[in-house]
Amino acid sequence: MYEPIALKPGRPAPQSLTHTPKFPLEGLLPRTPDDVTVNLRQQKAAERQAWCDARIAAAKAGEAPPSPPCVKALNISLFFDGTNNHEPSDTIARPPTTTNVARLFRASLGSEENPEEHKEGYYRYYMQGVGTEFKEIGEYAPQGAGLTMAVGGENRINWGITRLLDAIGQSCGEPPLSMEKAYDLVQAMGISRLKETLTLGLLDGNARRKAALQEPLGKLEAKLAEQREQGSAAEIKAIRLFVYGFSRGAAQARTFANWLELLTKVEDGGENRYLFAGLPISIVFLGLFDTVASVGLAYLAPFAAGHMSWADDSMRLPDSPQFLKRCVHLVAAHEQRGCFPLDSIRRKDDPRNELSPSRYRAGTFEYIYPGVHSDVGGGYPPGDQGKARDGSQHVLSQIALHHMYSEAFKVGAPLQVPEMALSPEQSDTSPWLKMDRATLGAFAISEALITRFNAWQAQLSSGPLEVVMAKEAEMITAWRIDRFVHGSMDRQPFYRHISGDNAKDMTKEEREAFAYLHQLQMEQDAEARGAQPKQRHYRTEEQRQQAEAQAARKKAEAERIKADYEKRTGSQVNFNTHKEYDPPLEQRQLRNAALDFRRDYIPEWNMREGDGQGDWELQTATLVNALLGGLVYLTNEQDEAGEYERMRLLGDRNYPKLFSALDTPANEQAAQVIALYDDQVHDSRAWFMNSAINGREVFSDYFRYRAVFFDDESNKHLSLLARAGQVIGVGIALASIGLSIKRRDPRYLIGLALPSLGIPVLRGKVELPELPDITAFDSLTGIALPMQQGMDALRAFTQDTGSIVALANALPLPQPLSERTASTPELQTILKAADAAKALKKAEESGDFSGLLGQAMGLLGSADSPTQPSQPAWLEKASELAQEVVN
């Protein structure tokens, strides 16, 4: 049977998770003035050390004890939010949909509205999630590419670096760093996807960042030296950072930490120091919620996994405890989407030794929490999917929010506290410490939620992350058997809340109308934020008038449909144009989830008999563009068949632990765990299938364990498809390369392993290829591309992804497509199509469409080109070079 861990001979077992603690009924916010005093003393450590040094120096000189010196530390908090999360608009939504990162931001000291906080050295900065509007970096409207391909991730990380310049500058009496200067710095530090593709990721991002920052850092260092000499302001002794992130924002936070370490590391007398503008700098606390670095790849290909470009080689936490003092990572126990692989903070002690133990660095801790991705990181409003129906205090992510606040507060994070925790003196001298009503309300948590969580925590097993996560997936499978297979879901309050007369699901007509109105409003709002107006070109005045009249009719009809929907549901819909539109489809989500799970559990596959030699037992999926940057892997269907076998079997075994009969809890603890699953744990896969891709994930189902990366290792056997813009096996450089991937249907393998399921065992010999069957094609024309030979060593499935990436990095650069290299009819057609696409884009930008006809006719003239590729001579040479590398 499939096992979550398969160790190489001689390698020690991986280190276990830190056990998730029981949650106290009173919550985890500070309760006494002593708690606050301990927190403040840690923030003032640099000041106390400076005074201690001054007293020692005075004593040695025989002088009287000096007064406390005028010094301070800067306490800067940075917040990287998750995909499609946008704090300003999420806060004013009704009900609010703010994540835990956004709530911690609101609870942190350093508000721009209170100059006293800046005077005390507190600064806070928030970076909204990819896919949302972020005008400061030139994103004036939400971007679908941000949701699917991490566009904007690197710019957000570099924006975080500019915030350090802003904080130091303001502390020196300078005005805030202008948006124009900050934007120019972000552009100078960044590497575009085009540059990365053309150079296969060989551009040195650290060198670009150092070059861009050299001048502003030099000016700040000179300013600090001047103030130190003149004694005109409090001397800054240190920069203390507190960095938080959720989802892809957590990946950004980890990348930020690694990039900053490279920027600040200097050798001094054989020891490493970390200086920014000449000031000692460290990350005191790194707080992460369920790190995901590869969401975008699997939106297009749910059978794939990997890392986006800016996340390559930057998920491993910095090794220096001097630079990164403490990290806490809270991960989701029940996330199973194929497109949301987790990046653990566990890693090999020695990346070069394949037998090195996989452990947690000193000062780093990983905990597992119930629920899916946003049940840990936050963002679900009360009532979503019928969960937490009685208010936000019942939302499951409140548990993780309290835990992260507590962990950060213990090490001196500059956080506001409830008024009850402050002494009268603390309230008078530091009024900014008090949480306002809204901030305190965002931490509200119900006793019922705590009771259910503690029942879950009592049954939680111990062990390495992948083992504990597997057991949790098997336990919730038992719950799904009762609710989805035996049909008890229809009777549950969570389902009744979103079905029948309570249903707010939109029809196809309503979804299209709302999406159209949202798009119109989004374009208007983007222009108001500074975006260029959308250009529309018409050949004649009559054509313009007809188009405008048609648009007016379409808008009027959409507004009528919107008004009818609001009347039917009794709720007014306001558009949030800072984010992509997401229609309500909750009843459909859960109903289809139940059908999907039941079909696989029963099973109801309707697989017909064959001779075992044809293609009918194979599935084919397409990755439209593999040049997404970063690393793209293919998962192994044989592993997935074993996962199904294990999860189905252990789901059945766990059923009596939860239920004594249909819809009947086995005992009181089981009743509380069932209630947690019913009323708190969401189904992210149900949302993804029905809102994001409107259908079943290719090669995916509820019987898969979550993929987990441990730095350069994985719990899955993976085959490398692409890295840094190079598709493995394709010796030519194009703007876009598609892949067609044919895999054995895992259900066919399941039938062979578990004939008791009633699946016909096929006659004939079963050939299971050791390597994936992959063909490449040009995305513009669909023409097949010639593939290099001798790639077997790179294509092999392995859990040791680091060694395969090292081989890929040694491959020769692919040849750019040009008149010289387009030496076959197929490649000549592709070159013409690429030139035509460039011309069209240029015409759209300029409004001049003259000259396009000739290119279009030239392309049409080659439409009869064969789709099977010829083998150009230069490709044979490239294959020879590649084989020298991998062999």
C-alpha cells in the first residue's frame, strides 16, 4: 500500500511537527499589564543595551553614571497578503472578508494616521495579494494573470524592500518616499518574465537589486552619520523586522527574507554581519500561514506542481539565527486541491547530502491546523458554504489568528492589546497600544468553536508533517463517506442554509450579466486610479455609433438581470473592483462535490473492457503555455493509484471512529469533531471546481494527498517539465510552448490493485511507462515541435527534485527562433505567426492597423504546412550537447 514516507536506506526519519496546542477558553490575547511590559522590554532592548554600554564606559573612566542616551530601534512590520486578498476593500465588505494577515496588520503599531507611533520607531506596511489592484506598482485593476501565474509577485517583494527605505528616511526627518521614486526602484530591481525566459533565469536578481539600491542606501547612510555626529536626532541602533504572509504572500515573505539576507550580509573579521544603510538589521519574527508558491501552474494544469519564478531557490529559510531569529508556520490539515502544494519549512540539514536528515532549523516551528487553505489563513466570511452561520467569531481561522498573534507578541512584536491588559500608566504614556473596537472585534472567538477545536486537537496524531497530514485526510474522508455517499448532507444545517429558498446560486445568464457589469465598473475605477483609458478603434463614425448603442443595450439588459436577482434573493450586490468577480454558487459547489466524491468512492466510472493495448485507458491533458517561469513538474499516476487505495481503505476504517450509524456520532468527542467538519471546515476543492475552472480537475479528485515540498525534496514522485522558461526536451526558444501530456488513468491502475471494487480487470499485458509521454507544440499555431532525444535522466520521476534541477541548469541554452534556425516548413510557419502576433500587439497599442493584412495573408499561405515536425540539423546538435550533460 502507498506510504506517506518512503525513506532511502540509511536515512533517518524526518523530524516531527511541533504538536498543535490546546486552545484556552479565554483566548490568546494578552490579559495583564505584566504581559505588555515584557513585550515592550523586548522592543527596547537596543536602548537598554546602549545605556548599559554607556554606564560601563563611564565607570571605567571614573565618571558619574550618565543619563539614558537618546537612541532607539526601528520596529518595522511587513505584511504580504494572499492571492486575491485586498485589505482595504475586504475590510469594508459586509461581512468583512479580511485574512489573518490583514487583521494582524490592523493590530500592529506604525499607523500613518498617528505620527507618535512613527516617532517611537514603529512602522507598518501592507502588500495586497497578487491578482488584486495595487496602483503603487502600476496594477490599476485586478489581474487574472496575478491569480493564475503569479504576475506581480516579484514587484510586491521589491516594494517591501522599498518600505525599509521609507521607514529609515522618515525616521531621519525626511518626507515619505514618493510613489514615483519607489515605483522606479521596483522596476529597476525587477526581472521581467520575458527577460527570464530569454536568459533561462540566468539574470542575477541580487545584482540588480544591489545596483538599484546603491544610491538611495548611500544617501541614507550619509544622513544617519550626519545626525549621529550632530546629535540632532535619536540615534538608530538597529532595525527589527516582523514579517507575515499567507498563501503566495507567505512565499513572498520567505523570498523577501532570502533576498534581504543577500543584500545585507557583510563579512567583518571572519564573522557575518547584516547591515542595511549601515544599520544592524534582523528579522525577529517570520509568521507564515500555509505557504503556497505554485498556485498558478495548476490553474492551467492541475496535474502539475512546482514553483513560480521568484520562488525558485528562495523557499528555504535563511540558515543564520542571527539574521532570522524565529519563524512560525501554520499549515492546513485538510487542503487537497491538486493545484495548492504546500511548501514546508522543514529541509535537509545539508542540501548536498541525499542522506542528510530532514529537520527544522533552530528557532523554527511548524504546526498543523484543521481546515483548508483559508480556514488557516483567513478570508472566509461567516455563512460561506453554510459555515460559521452565526457570525465571524465562529470562523475557523480565528484559532490560527490568535496563535500567530501570541507567537509574535511573545518575541516583542509591536502589536496593539485589549484595553483590559493595560495599566492606567501604560494607557496614559502609550495610548496607541490600545486596540480600537473594530480591531478587537476582528479577534472575537466563540466558546463553541474553541470546544470543537479542542476535541479535534485531542485526536490529532504526532509525527512528521506528511504523516499527520495523511491521517487528517483519511479522517475527513470518513466524514465525507457519511455526508456525501450515504446522503446525510441534505439534512445538515450547513447545507440547508445555502439550498432551497435560501439558495443564492446564480444562473448562467445572471453570472454573465454580473461579470459584464463588474468589468465595466472595473475599467472606470482603474482609469480613476491612474490607468490609461481603454482604446477602442472604429473604422467609421457609423460603426462607432452602432457599437456604442449595442453596448448601451447590453448594459441595460445586464442591469435588469441584476435588479431581478437582488429582488429574488433579497440582497443588494456591490461590486469590489479591486478584485476579480466571484459569483455565488455555494449550493452547486457542495452538491457537485458530493457527486464527485460518491462517483469515485462507489465507484461509478463506467470503464469498459479492452485488450489493454489501446489508448482508451489513457488520459490526455494540455498545458497551454509551459513558459510560466520557475519550475513545473508532472505528478506520477502510479502514486495516485496507491493514494486512492490507501485513502479509501482508511476512510472506511475511520468511519466507526466518527459514526456509530448513519448520521449518528460515535461519542461526544466524535460529535464535536463532526460539528467542526460540518460547521467550520470549508471545501476549497468544491469552490475551485465550480467557480474557478467550472469543472472537474484533470487527473485529480478527493482521494489524493496534498503535495508537499521540503526545500528541494517532495513527498511526491515528480518529473521535471520546465524550468526558468525552458521546456525540457525542446531545443528552441519561443514566447509560448504548449505541452500535451498523456498519462495512464490512475483509476485503471486502481482496478488492477483492487479488483473487489468491481472494475473489470483488463486482459493482456499492462505496460506502464517509466517516463511520461509528452509532446510539445507551438501555442500560436498548434504545430508540433521537434523534441530532443536523450532526456531520460531528466524525465525520470523522483522525490529528489534538487538533483534533477541541477542537471537542468547545466543544459545548453535553447536556440532562439529566427530566420536562420527556422529551417523547416513548420518552424517557418511558427516564425510567421510569432511575427504576426508581435505586429498585432504593436497595432493595438498604437491604433495603427495598416500593414497587418500582408502578414495575415502570408500566414494563411502556409496553413497547409504539415503538423508533424521535421528534424532540423541544429536540433540534432543540441540533443548531442544535452545528452553529454545528463549522461
